[in-house]
Amino acid sequence: MTNYFDSQFWINATIIGIKVAFILLIGQLIIFIVGKAIDKVMERETRVQQRTRRVVTLGRLLKNVTNYVVYFITGMLVLSMLNVNVAPLLAGAGVLGLAIGFGAQSLVKDVITGFFIVLEDQFAVGDVIQTGTYKGTVELIGLRTTRLKTWTGEVHIIPNGTISQVTNFSLNNSLAVVDVDVPNGIQVEKAAESIRSMLEKLDNPNLVKVPDLLGVTSMTTAEYKLRIVAECLPNTEATVSRQINRELQLLLRSGEGPQEALA
């Protein structure tokens, strides 16, 4: 029986308490140093624009993994200081992990796929992607699931293991394509000159450059079709197209009729 009135007992307990506190302090210090090192690497690497998304995502992942590993090792060391036999715990954890691996293969597949999504920078939070029948903005990338929010507000939780093909709409600039029908009574040169003048005055922060008027794409006995192509920022083609259509409508109705407006 432990004698709580024995001075040696309290001396030993104090020594063990100091060792446990030292181990916890060292664990927190390791987490702090590794976190600062990751932040330094992220700060240096994010100066290159193309690396920003991957570095930020991997930085967060590495911090989480570091925390889990340090907490696990610290816990094992503290238990051993308290004279707890950790060998059966480690063996039990190994058996439990093996059982989970066999019984939850889909979970393992989700985690592995999620890891490679982050590692290969297939998409990032804020990107607009489509996978299967789901299209929306990425709200969350986890090791097990990815959360998408559609433009109408629905939120889809997709297991990473089911993501076999992804279309990312946020990596490159978009193209807004607008066709305008012009009566054959209006000369092509005059119509093109009026439209180009309107496009040069177009003010939209999403435009990368002045939209191009490609020319006639088709024609009938009554009218011909002119095509406008505008390079704009990712996922802004709908906004740009609406503004171009609005300006075209104002141009066509600025006179008594289309002939007077474009002549």
C-alpha cells in the first residue's frame, strides 16, 4: 500500500511531475518551432503566384500532422513516466488500425484520394469545379470529403474516393462569347466599326483586355451574325456577357432603328 505520508513518495511524485511538465513543454516547443518553420517556407514560396494555393494547403496539412504526431509521442512518454506499460497500448492500436483498414476500405480510399488532391493541387478552396454531375465552389477540402456549394445555394458533401475526374474552371481566364444578329441592310464594315467603338469604351473590372470582334460567323437571306469574344477573369464570363449584351441592346436602340444606330 502506498504511504502518502512518506516524504520519499512526495519527492518521487514531484520529480515525476517535473519530468511530465518538461515533456509537455518540449512537445509544445516542437510544435511551435515546426509551425514557425512551415510559416517561413510558406512565406517564401507564396511569392511565386502559381505555388500559392498548393503551399497554403500543404502548410495547413503539415501543421495538423505535426500536432497529431507530437501529441501521440508526448502522451506515450507521459504514460511511461507514470509507470504505465505502453507496449500493450501500441499493440492494441496496431491491431485496431489493421481491423479498421480491412473494415473501412472506402474510408481509407477517401483519405488517400484526399491526400493526393492536396498534394497535386488539383483544386483549392474557392475554386469553381465540376466533378460528375456536381458543379460549384469548393468550400472545404478535407482528407475524407470535399464540400461544394452551387450558385443556387445547395451544398454537396462528396467523398473524395468517388472523385475520379475534375474540371477546374478557376485556373485560367474565361472567354465570354456573344453573338449579335445584324440585318443585311447594314454594311458589315459600318456595323463592325460601331461595335468596336462600343467595346473599346466598355468598363468592366473583370475584363483582361478589350474584347475582340471576330467577324461574320454565319448569315442568312435576312441577317448575318457577328461574334464577339472577351477574355475575362475566371468564372466571370456570365457577368461580362450580360454587360456586352446590354451595351449592344443600347447601341441598337440609340437611334430610330438598327440601321440608324449602326450606320
